[in-house]
Amino acid sequence: MDRIEEILKNRGMSKSAFAELIGIKKQNVNALLKNPTRETYERIAKAMNIPMWQLFISPEDLLPKSNHTELSCPHCGGQLNIKIE
């Protein structure tokens, strides 16, 4: 999964270190990332000490636009308008 690989890169972590962190053999990392289950996502998030949603979208993608009233939908990229009262 691209997002998990991005997190590893940002942390300077090799796939070997990642395999050790989540308790699998290095040879199994690519297969695990190709078709992860919910349980796998939970195990990865727990081992990396991040909320599971960060395996799918970066926190920066959720930041408001410059006018602080618009957000982008993480799924479709559409604009979400927020009314501040």
C-alpha cells in the first residue's frame, strides 16, 4: 500500500525494520502490503503508534484550505464547505 510505504519512508524505516516491528518475515512484507486485512491494518497502526486512519490519508490532507472554511474529501477530492458561526 502506497500510504504505508510513504510513512515508512518519512520515518526512515526500511521494509526489514518494518517486518521486525510487526513480527513478520521480511519476505512477507510485499505480500502483506498488497492485500492487507482489517486485522493487518490494526496491527500495523498499533505497531507504528498511529491511528489506523493515517494508513489511508495523511494528516496534511485534512488541513483546511487557506480560507479555513474548506476541506477536501479524502475519498473523492471534492470540496467540503464549512460554515463557521
